[in-house]
Amino acid sequence: MRTTLLFAMLALLAGCKTITVEERHLIRPDALSGQAPKQHLDLPGAKEMELARPEGAVLKGVLLEKPGAKLTVLYFGGNLFHIDDAGDKVAKALAPCNVNLAMMDYRGYGRSSGTPTVANMADDALAVFDYLDQRYPGAVAVHGQSLGSFVAAQVARHRNVAGLVLESTTTNARDMVNNSIPWYFKPFIRVELAPSLLAADNTAQLSHVQAPTLMMTGEADEVTPPALAQKVFEALPATHKRFVVTQGAGHNNVLSNPATAGALCPFLHAPAML
């Protein structure tokens, strides 16, 4: 989101009062971000996953199975997430929950080839879920952080997920962009979103979701503030749902906060999940 903010400031300095936010301002694959993985993930027992897509892109990821696990969690990371850089942190956070964990790099990120768009990221996510659901029928939950929360919401909207975890989420792309612009610039700037970004709306997607849902947000999150996450929670019609605000956590350290395990693991093992 810092890129979008910088774009807005430059537009203002140039005398432009209307800025158009495109997909490239929100989705930052390695070619644009320069944030390719700096290390290789080493998780004992992890199996490599590979899924070829019709347009030629190849999605790559890992599957970490736990003996006796009754649930598999499909994790979608935030922007700039790479399995090889941060997958070990996700695995460590979920280890106490005794669940299988599957992670895939988005196309254009890390191990996966191709160019990401809002549309094909959603299609890819559905394909990965279907792949896992064939292996673990009816026992796949989805977990999305930040950008990944939009992806996870799309899956929950179109598939019967066993459960849904939304971490550091927000309402929609417009609110996310507006939140990145300082209040003193807002009177001078009019934001227009590319049509494809208008579909990035968690409140709309989740208004149809009945799956058990856990929402976790950081008290000090300035990127996706708790107030916006609360609006997403209120839009959920699910009977089994819980909203947790992690004290002292920001945007990217909710899952690693020790207090989070106290909510996450019981949720993943609750009877309503299985």
C-alpha cells in the first residue's frame, strides 16, 4: 500500500486531483517488487505440490502433513508473501494445532510462474482448494492474511470449506486505498479504481458464507484497521463466528503473537469445524 500512497502524493504534486488505482498498484509480483525469496524453505517432512494451469502457469507449493490430523489448512499469504521466506513462520504458528498445512506461491511469486491478476488469483485458489479437497474430502479450511484474505473469501464464497480464518482483513479495495492516504490529502484527491478491483470486496463475498469463521486482527494495525475488519465480521451470516483483536499486534505479526494460538487452535478443533 505504500506504493499507492506514493502514487497519490506524486499525483497531487503534479496538480492532478483524480488518481486511478490499477491492479499493478496492489498486486506486486517479484518482477515488480524485487522481493524474490532470499532463502529456501527447509521443513522436515514437507512434500512439494505442483499444479499446472490451463494458460501455462505452474503453481508450486508445499504440503506438511501431521499424523492423525483431521483438518487441512490451505494458507494464502499477504502481498510479497513467499513460501521460502515466510512459510516456516506459518508452519511454526500452526504446529500446536496439529493440522495439515498447505501453502502455494501466487503466480509470479517465488516458486510459481506466470503473471497474477485479480481474476486468475481467484481461479488459481479455487483450483488448489479442489486439488486438496479431493485428497481430504470435506476437511479443508482456508486461511488468508491481508491480500490473502480476499483470496480466501473468494474460495469460501464458491466452495464448501470446512472453516475460514481471516487475518488482518479489510472490507474492500477502495477502503484499503483510502486508508493509505493521509487525511490532509483526502480533500484534494478523488480515487478511481480499475473495474477489476471493484470485485475485491470482502463484505460482498462473505455475505453469502455460512462456514465457521475466525477473524483475527491486530490492535495496532494501521494498514487494515480493526474497525474495517469489524465491518467484515458484521457482514458474515455464519452462525459460528468469532472476532479476535490481538493486543499489541500490527498488520504482519498477528499469527506469530503467542496470544493468537489461544484462539486459533481451539477454533480449528471445534466440533462445528468438522
